[in-house]
Amino acid sequence: MDDQDHRIVRVFNNNAVLVRSNDSEHIIVGRGIGFGRRSGDLIEKGEAHRHYVEVSAERIQFLNQAESLSSQTLEAISGGVDLAADILGELHPSVYLLLSDHLIFAMQRLQAGQIIRNNLINEIRAVFPEEFAAAEAVLTFINSHADIKFPDDEAAFIALHLNAARTGVTVKQPLEKANRLASIIHDAGHALGVNRDNLDNDVSTQILATMRRIESGMFRKNDALRAISRDLPLEFDVAQRVVARLLDADDVPSLALGEVAFLAVIFHGWRQSNGVSNFSDRKERQ
């Protein structure tokens, strides 16, 4: 494919064009690949910034759907992805197609009166803080330039696409990380008697930080370990279960007990901020 010239069939936006070479059609995506181009223009071989995505039935459908949107909206999406690249640095060029595809579908859902929600927004913000911040900037840009407004939850979906484009993986992989954190938080909250809807962002951040330290083998010591395990038995027990889960082990080794103690204190604060002192008190109030 790289040793052939390509004739433009259709310009989608500044960053995506449909081209023909010999008897096959391909979508070429990459920053600026469509800028100033028209149907019939030639893209010569060897243009360093191009990246090819082979046309499939779904991609053709995507282009057809894109044509139903206003040029203002399409340019807003394209500009939003450019902004993400400015903030995060180099992104895999396919993000111009895949993220646009996602946003076009989201727009169609909004136009049909559907509500867009992402129950993993807190976890995605915690696991991918840089991508989430960039996604919020993208969302603000698109909402100020397009003829439709996305809800705040859409930033979480955008962040997953940005992380995938940044790391060269599929969206499924960052989604799995967010789901894992959500599952741990849900189970811990249930054991502590705290509703997940009352999640303190510091809880997800601290669990994630613990997860990363465990993955790197950098365990902290806690000189108040004995006092914490004695005075906060429930929180300590739940923290032990969380750390064992992160370690994928049945029991927590002694070198990781310091992490358990730190996490138990976080859990205690979580319960206190939600008015839960212990299970018996919670049952009496119910």
C-alpha cells in the first residue's frame, strides 16, 4: 500500500479522507491529511504522516452517517481531536476515525432523545487522569463549536478512546482497567456499608495508587499498623481483602500489611463521611 499513489474519492474532514488505489478503497487518517484537499486530488506515496485503515462495511456506513451531520459539527469533532493531540502529544492516527465514529453515534443518540450516562466516570477519571482532563477540554471545545451539546459523562468515553490512541491498544483494554477498579470499589463499599453512589473521589484515587504500588512491588511500611488493625477491625479486614485481590493471592504477605493499614484509614474516612460508624449503628438507623 505504501508504494502506491492514492486518488481522493471523498474528503471527510481535515484528518480523514477516502481514497482509491488500483481497485481498492481505503480510509486514510492522520492529522491534516485532508486539509485543503478535494475529490480527485492525488496523495503521493511516501507522505510520512499518513496511516491507513482498510474500508469495511462499518466504515462506509460511518461515512454515510457523517454526511448527515452539518459541516460545523464535523469540523468541531475534528478540531476536538486535534486539541487532544496538542494536550497529550502523539496519538495513533486512527483516533481521528474511531473517536469521530463514536461521537457521531453519540450525537445520533442525543438527537433521538436518549440520555448518555457513564457509570464508570469516577473510575475512568481516577485511572486515566491525563486523558480525562484532555477529554474534558475536547468536550468543552466541541460543545462550544457544534450545533449539539454533549453531557459531562461523555468525557469518560472520550478519555477511553484517547488512552487507547495514546498507548496503541483497543478501547477494550482501558475499559477493563476501569471496570476492575469499579468492581473493587463496589465490593469494598458493600462490605463497609457505604453506597457506591456516595463514593469519595479520594477513595478511588487511593485504591488506584495502592494498585500501582503493588504492581511495582513498592510496599509502604506503616508504624501504626497494630493500632489501626486493633481500632479499625472492619476497615482493616476489608482492606486486607482488597490488597489480597490486587495481589491475586489468598493471603496478604507481611510486607504488604503496611499498604493494608493505609487503605484501612482511607476506608474509615469513607465510612465516617457517609455517617456509618459500624454495621450495628447502620442497622439501628435503618
